[in-house]
Amino acid sequence: MTDVSPKGAAGVRMRSVDKAFGPNVVLRELNLEVEPGERVVIIGPSGSGKTTILRVIMTLERIDGGTIRVGGQHLYHEPVGDQLKAASEKHIRKVRSNIGMVFQHFNLFPHMSALENIMLAPVKVHNKSRDEARETGMELLAKVGLSEHANHTPGQLSGGQKQRVAIARALAAEPAVMLFDEVTSALDPELVGEVLSVLRDIAEEGSTTMMLVTHEMAFAREVADRLVMFDNGRIVEEGRPSDVLDTPQKPRTREFLGAVGDQ
Amino acid sequence: MSEAVATSPTPSGPSTDQKLAYEPHRKWYRRPEILGPVAIVIAVYAVLLGVEVQPGRYRSAFTADGDLALDWDYFFHLIPQMLTGAYVLARATVLGFTGAIVLGLLMALGRRSQFKPLSWVSAFVIEFVRSTPLLVQLFFLQALFRTTDVVNLSGVQILVLGLALHYGTYTSEGYRAGINSVPDGQWEASTALNLDPITKWTRIIIPQAVPNVLPALGNNLIASFKDAPMGGPVLAVPCMLFFANTIRAEDFRSVEPMLLIGAGFLLISIPAAWGLRRLEERIEYER
Ligand SMILES: Nc1ncnc2c1ncn2[C@@H]1O[C@H](COP(=O)(O)OP(=O)(O)O)[C@@H](O)[C@H]1O
Ligand SMILES: [Mg+2]
């Protein structure tokens, strides 16, 4: 495992992770390993638990059993001697600083401009000066093609623009692992392309580890190092995108790809 | 997030004039149309607290014409005294409600506390006070302070205390609703950005909760003003109702004083309700 450095990539190791909502078991002894710098796309039917995988890594939901390591550090556990005990809030915060997430519904702060959305965490969490944060913020806005929109609020932006600001906001914290949960699903079809092209740029340039949930199969084929087919809380099949998409081995995968109309 | 905007990715952004006119990035505490009314309210507070008026005994030097059902001369003659009563009432309301704003915040925080006993006690106090009438609480407080000689509180002071306690439970519910009205996505984005609790509350939650809390606070302020006259009969607070009762006892006239205090309440409540409505419209928050 690599050490954690803010700019370096970090792997994610999920071991035997359980997660249930009441009687509804969503993740069953899930083992999923993502190498540092790897781009993994998770596909699967609605309700199969794809979002939950990302949410437990982001610590938006707590796991019921198993372990998750990010960049070699346990997320929910702290080693004490050779034992693991439940992690303190402080420990979770420390490990969480390596992780960033982009949401389906953007979740931008509506009372702040695009630039303020991006600058908040660098200034408040990473102790950057305002000038420094503004400069990186403007660079990030340029990268996602929104330089002219720095002072616009989310309410003044289109869906695709909002999502690009949200991506810039997540990038500003320089996370080693980035999670993308169906980031184009809430967009009008004609706005999907602009967001995917930003994601493509990030995948090409950086060394960031990326875990993406998406229904855009052509995009998955293009950026993914590995495709994971997920159903009913378990991994059904995984492999190179072309292999899984062109010659699926499992009937469940064939059925799902047939339903979403793979190209 | 309005999807109506989603189809206009032009630099001008908003697709309608109405959206253009709206500038939400000016934070509520920087917007004159919100600061203005708040400043007026604070000024009124300051005046009410600053000026000390001790109404003497309500008594009219003028006698009504016994043949008339409604003697207008007598009516106008009573106005200054009624205003004194209104002042006493407004002052008690302002003091009581200031207490309610602070007490309510403490109770709301207590109820949200991770420390379970504190949370339970706060919830119990809130539910208990909210589900018993103010009238009963005033009688109870009076009995408490008059029978135990520990602290000697005047009628007005007991009224202020009662209003603070009673309306504190309502404002605490207002705070709670305001906080809950901030969408889950905002809390989740705060976690994903690893914001510390202080930044999360001061920069994300409170700025979005305040516009939802202010109207509720205003409604409670008006309601507490309408409840404050209970101090008259229960605690002998020399307020508007007390004035009317005194005049009735002295002059055997009740139509004029009662009409007057009705007018007095309208005079204060209608502008307050109107101002509140305007405030609500202006604060209307965009998501
Ligand atoms: N907060 C929650 N409370 C209760 N059930 C939930 C919650 N979040 C997700 N679920 C349930 O977990 C299952 C998986 O959901 P999710 O991970 O969102 O699936 P996917 O993203 O693959 O569509 C669904 O049955 C959903 O109803
Ligand atoms: Mg999902």
C-alpha cells in the first residue's frame, strides 16, 4: 500500500463489509479493492447498493461489519497494539481528508457563489490563504470551463454548470480518492457531454484514484481500468470494460446490459 | 435546484427576468431589504427598553354622558391612558420575547445534544410547557413567587418570565424546524468536504436556517403580544386590559375602553403582521 500524501493516489480496500438499513441488507461481506490511481466504474441495477458503497467510503453511512482502508489507513478502526478498536471522530476526519465526492444532485451551497463554494474547504479546512485559495479556485473554474461564472450562484447556473462547479469544489481539496455517484443522471441529455468531458480530463491528467457509478456505458468503456458489475449487494462480475461489456460471462450481467441498451 | 434554468447554459445564466433580479449571493445579513426591517425592530426594542413609564392609577377626570351608549368625547379622552397601558404591554412583550429567543436557543441546542439526559430533559420541558396554557403557568408562577419569599418579583416581572418560558418553547421549535429545513445534501456536502463543526454550522447550516426561522420568530412575537394581556387580571399588571377594567369599575363604562383596547391591538398587530409578511416574501430562499 502507498502512504497517504495529499497529492498522491491512495488505494481503497474494502474487506468483508456489511451494511443494512433495518432488515434490508444492502452490502453483504463485500470485498472490493481499488489500486492507487485505478479508475473503477461500478454498474448495476437501481437499488443494488452502488450508492451505498460510495457513501460508506465517504463516511456518510457507517458500516455494520468489516473494514475499509484508504491509503493504507483504517477508516473506521484505529489500531491499538495488534487490536482494532472503533475509530474516534478525530481519526475518521483525518482519514476522510483523503476522500472527495461528487453527488448526483450537486449539493452546492446555494447561498455562495461558484468561487466561494470552491474556496470554502481550502480556506477553512486546509488553512490556505484566501488569495491562494482564490487563485487555485479560478484555475479550477478555468479547467471546468466556467471562468466567467465565478461570481454566479448555483441558482444562476444550468445543471451541467452546477455539476462542473461541484467537481471543481471536490478537486480543490486535492483528494487522493474521488467518488462520483451518477453525476450525470440528474442532467438534461444535452448537458451530459460537458460533464463527462470534464471527468475525462481529470482521468487523463491526474493520478487520482476514481470510483465512478454511472449508466454511461460508452464513457465507462473509455475511462475505466476495471468495470464492476454489482447486483443485490454483491459483485457479480468484474474485469476490463471491453471484456465485461462485449463478452459478459454471467446471465445477470447480460440481462442488465440488455436492459440498459449497451452500445 | 430549479430545472427551469437547466436549459440555459449561456453566461447570463438565469432564464427569466425574475431570476436575474434575484441576487442570492448577497448573504441575508448583507441585504438592505432584510437589514432594514431588522434595524427598525431593534430600534423599537431600544426605545421600549429605554423609556421608563410608570402608569399611575387609571382614572378619568372626565365623566361620560350617561344617556349615550357610546360617548365619543369620553372615548378620545381615554386615549392617552390606553396608550400608557399599551406601552406597558409592549414593553413586557419585548422583554419576555427577548428572553424567549435566548431560552429557545438553549432549549433547541439542549434537545439536539448528544448527551442523552440533557436532550430528554429539554424535550420534556418543551413538551410540558407547550401543552399547558399560559394562563395556568402565570397563576403557577405567581403562587410560586408570592408564597416563597426567596425572590420578590413584581407582576410585570412574573409576566416577563412567563412569556419568556412559554414562548421560549415555541421559538425552540422554530429553531429546530429551521435547522431541519436545511436539506440533507447540505450536511452531506459538508461532510464530504471534511468541514469542521464550527464552519459547518456558521457557514452552511445557520445562514440557510435563519431565513426559515425569522418568520416563525415574528409570528411568535405577535402571538406573545396578544397573550401578554393575561398579565392584567392574573398579575395586576397595569396594561391595556387592566386599564379597561379599572375604568369600568370607576366610571361604570365599558364600551369605550373596550373599543379602545381593541383599536390599540389592531394598531400594533396589523402593521406587525404586514411587516412580517413582507419579510417572508423577501427572504424566500432559492434552492
Ligand atoms: N438512508 C437509507 N435508509 C434506508 N434504506 C436505504 C437508505 N439508503 C439506501 N437504502 C436502500 O438501500 C438499497 C440500495 O440503495 P442504493 O445504494 O442507493 O442503490 P443504487 O445506488 O444501486 O441504486 C435500496 O434498497 C435503498 O432503498
Ligand atoms: Mg444510486
